Amino acid sequence: MTTEMEEQSREVIITPEQIRERIGELADEIAEKYKGKRLLLIGVLKGAFILTADISRELFNRGLDDVEIDFISISSYDKNTESSKNPRLLKDVDTDITGRHVLLIEDIIDTGHSLAALKTLLSNRGTASLETLCLLTKKIRREVQLPVEYVGFEVDVWVEGYGLDSNQYGRANPAIVKVMFPY
Ligand code: IMP
Ligand code: MG
């Protein structure tokens, strides 16, 4: 760890057990909703890679065995923690999503600009349906209001873990931690 990181302090705010339980509840809802349909999960890299893996297996365990998985990547931040109003597409999906039932999977909705850009991009391709699952949401920070059908937890601080990072640090932490910066 760098000196900068040593100056930061971290505190677990959501345990792995709480995450697992909440994902189970969301999987119940999603599995019921898409019963008998072919669902395409689109995980937003990198932050949603763990949630995408976990939710896909929970859905399989609930009988949704015909779930396809793809990934997309956009640049949410120009630099540091300043959210960009015009995110750039870094990696598109490989799948033709026309006529598909799509569940977009995000790690966290902050200002909402990333989600807005992703939803516009994907819905312009004529999906049969498009819903959003996000692990975390920061309602107080929202600049663009958009419906999010499935939400894990509400937070109001900078967090790391379960896929989320601060400058690439902390993604592999199984818990969600609150990061206190020394300024
Ligand atoms: P938005 O466009 O402002 O909604 O930004 C959403 C993106 O910012 C998320 O997909 C995350 O990659 C990132 N982000 C926002 N808040 C946090 C946080 O607390 N920790 C880590 N990443 C975050
Ligand atoms: Mg992200």
C-alpha cells in the first residue's frame, strides 16, 4: 500500500453475508419476472463483474438456466472522482441485442450520467425490454433521474469492495467498505 492509502481509513458498512442475502432476495424477484424468458445479462465493467457472476448463479439456482452473459465498458470518470457527463464507450457488447430481454448490471449509480448513456445506447438497438440492477445507489448525488428496477443498498459515502474500486484499489474485498479520505 502506498503512503496515500495508509492515510485513508476503511470501515465495513455491508458484510459479505448481508450482500449475499440481498442478492438472494433480488434474484427471487428477477427469476419470477423472467420465468420462461431468455434473459441477457449485461455487466458494466469493471465494477459489476462480481455482481454479474453472483446474480447469474443465483438465477440459475432459481430455475433461470437460459441466461446469457455479456459485458460493456464505458469511461465514467475523466480523472479521479469527477464524474463525466459524457461517458465514452470503451468496449461494446458482442451480442446482437435486438429483440432481447436485457438486464443491465451496474455496481453503483452516482450522478446517473453513466446509466443514462448506457440506457440510450442499448435501447436504441430495439431491445424487447431493458431493466437495471445495481448493487448500490447514491440518491443524494443524482443529477439524472432514471428508474432502477432492482437496487441492493442505498449509500451516501465513497465505497470500495465487491467490485468497486478507488483508483483500481479494493475491488477484491468481499465486503463493502466506507473510505475516509484524509481531506
Ligand atoms: P455516475 O455516472 O456518476 O452515476 O457514476 C457511476 C460510476 O461511478 C459507477 O459505475 C462507479 O464506477 C463510479 N462510482 C461512483 N461512486 C463510487 C464509489 O463510491 N466507489 C467506487 N466507484 C464509484
Ligand atoms: Mg462503473
